[in-house]
Amino acid sequence: MFALWTWADGAVGPAPPVGDVQTVPLVVPTPDLGGLKVSDVDCVLIEPDRLVAVPLDSPGRSVDAAAISCRSASRSSARACSQRLPIRG
């Protein structure tokens, strides 16, 4: 996310206070395939130990499918997947 933010001309600076909503320009996909645009996105800084309990919407079909694939993989493969993907119950 940092790379997308700096690519959208975000300047490096101090982090906002924990829990405060801040609008940040991020590069996000457009509805047409392969398109990108800079869009203002509301973000909140969350402590890492509380991140796992945050209710998040589905990131999309491709990530959900990869997570399902990871859950059905062998134990060693699933461990590698869990380090890359947010696997939901």
C-alpha cells in the first residue's frame, strides 16, 4: 500500500493518530480491465495486534479463490499461503 500511496504523489510524513480517519490518495483499479486511477480513499491506522479482529469486506473473487485454494492445500503449502493472503474462516 505504501508503494501505491507514494506512486499517487503521497509525501512521506508522520503517521496519523491511531483510530483517526484520514483520506489518502491511492492508485486503485478502474472498472475497465487494466485501468488505474488516483482516488481518495478513507483509511484508518490500526494497531497490528487488533488488525485480525477488524471486520473487512471481501477483497474480491481472485483473492477469495486463492484463499480457498490455500485452505485445501497441504499443511506446508497452506503455511506459505497464510503468510501471503488474508485467509478468512
